[in-house]
Amino acid sequence: MSRSDVLVDADWVQARLDDPKVVIVEVDEDTSAYDKNHIRNAVRIDWKKDLQDPVRRDFIDQAGFEALLSAKGIANDDTVVLYGGNNNWFASYAYWYFKLYGHGDVRLLDGGRKKWELDSRDLVSEVPARPATEYTAQPADSSIRAFRDDVIAAIGTLNLVDVRSPDEFSGKLLAPAHLPQEQSQRPGHVPSARNIPWAKNANDDGTFKSDDELKALYEAEGVDLATDTIAYCRIGERSALTWFVLHELLGQENVKNYDGSWTEYGSLVGVPIELGSN
Amino acid sequence: MCGAKAGGPDLAGVDVANETIIQGSVTRDGEPVNGYVRLLDEGGEFTAEVPTSATGQFRFFARPGKWTLRALVPGQTVDRQVVASQGTAVEVAIAV
């Protein structure tokens, strides 16, 4: 797999804004950003309303994903280009869903919404109308998803990559610094995890660093790219971006995203927790 | 929206006493600028990033200590050093 199979630049997208088989999808942490404006012909997926089970803590099932994509007018043979704010943080999370449910051709817009804005490219408020489809999803691919027992079993044996900020890793903060800090779980990290903040994968403008820079980053932090890896953060979005880097850009074979992440692990009774920095 | 509001977003409903807040606005010639603000820790490590609001405002919930704010707007990057403490919101006006 080459980089361009999973990642496209703004010029690539600009040239395909009117291509009916290329569906541009905005997925933002701030779900109202799309209402203000968005890339022309882009549809929205709301990570809170569209991608989560409305009752229990889990994401939507296969039937739910099929209904969502059908309603959004996305067909199985469409090329889906995801983008969003915060260096594609939530767009990467949605990308992971598309892979989990077996979509054929899905890519990220390099730099996401931020790069598009910093380039002063056009954004519009008109919402496109896409006729509904009959989307068929594959059963969820559990090879890219980790559960809590996988994480506990990985302590000291597999690579555990904690992609939160250094202050969340060491236990000084419980949430990213743009969110209120009141939380119930214990601070800290999974023992033996390496702290490689997700933002280190990206340049200031939100584009991904080169493959060589990314490889050097993980190797310098003691991550053996030949060993299986589990990435986690607080709720599984930031680590989806690291999963994208390791699995999709660097081609590491066995990488799982632990979407339970710290809000689950830090609330478990009796599991080991480590405090302090690497 | 018209014009920039002085200072950061309204603190009504925010638990200021228990939070360490850094907030403010990004303006050019007194007008709000749409862009991004990053929060970097003492070691220069990225900690968080937010888009500015329609009125150019931003807010972070941090911890006491020294931080760098980096405003990213089309064609320009501006850094500001701040010291944050719990209980008092630090207001930072960034002109670009």
C-alpha cells in the first residue's frame, strides 16, 4: 500500500469536488463546525450522534453503519475522503470505523480542515443532496480493535503506545487541556506504555510527517515496529490517528486501537497503573 | 458576529475556582481572526489545540505553570508565553 492510497492532498480533493464517486466527509470534534462552513459538496458525519451506540458504551454495529452510510448517500464503490479539525483527529477515528466495517477505498485529506483553512481555500455553507444508497458493510474486523483484557495482557510484552499529552500520561491532567478536568477515573498510564503524543505525528499545519520522520519518531521512543502494538488515549480518537500512522502509513501489520482507552482503563478496579513520565 | 470581544469567552458556568484556565482572543487590527491556537508545555510539547470562535476567542483548561500559546492563522504564526494558576483565568490577547 502506498501513501497516496490512504492519504490525499488538498489539490487532489480540489480537483474532484464535483466527482460523484468521490464522497468528501467532514468529521469534526466540534460537530457544529460543518454548519458554519465546509468543503463544497462535503457531507457530515457526527462522531457523537452518528457513530456511537445511543445507550451502552460502544460504537454502532454493522447494521447501524450500513444505515448511516446509506442515508449519507455513500456507496460501497465510492472513494471516501475524510477530513476534520484538530489534525484530522476525529476524521482518523471515522477512518478506523470505515476500515473496521470493510470499506474498500477510504482516505484522509492530509492536514484536514486546518490546512484547507490556512491555505485560504473556499468553504461553503450549502449542504449537498446525495441520493440514498443501499450500503453493505462487512462484519467488524476485530483485528484492529483492542479490548481491556488485550491491554492488560500486553503489559511488558507488546508495544503499548499512549498517545495522550505528557501531562495526561504522567497523571497531572485527566483530559486534554481544552476540556474541563473533572473526571472520576484515576490518573496515570498503563505500565510499560511509551508516551508518544499523537500530535508528534503531524506538522504544525496538520499534515502528516514523512514516513522516514515517523519511523524515526517511534524507533527513538523504543517502539519495535516488528512487534504487535496497541495504541490508546482517553476515548480512542487520538489513538485512531496513531493507528492510522502505524498501520496505514508505515504498514505495521498488527496494530490495534483500544477505544475503551483511559476512561475505561483508569476506572477498572485492581489493574496496575503507573505514574510519572517515561 | 461583529467585531472582537475583549478577553476570552464568558466564564459563566465554568468552575473557575477548581480549574486552571488560559483564554483570550486572536485579533488583527481589532477584528477577530479565524485560525487555531495551540497550547505547548514547558518543554515545547504540543498539549492541545482549538479553533478560534467566530469572535476570535479560545480557552484551555491546563494546570498551573508556564505555557506557550501559538496562534496559527493564514500565513502567520505568533507565540505568547503565559503563566497559569488555579482559580484565576489568565487572559491573553494575541494580535497578529
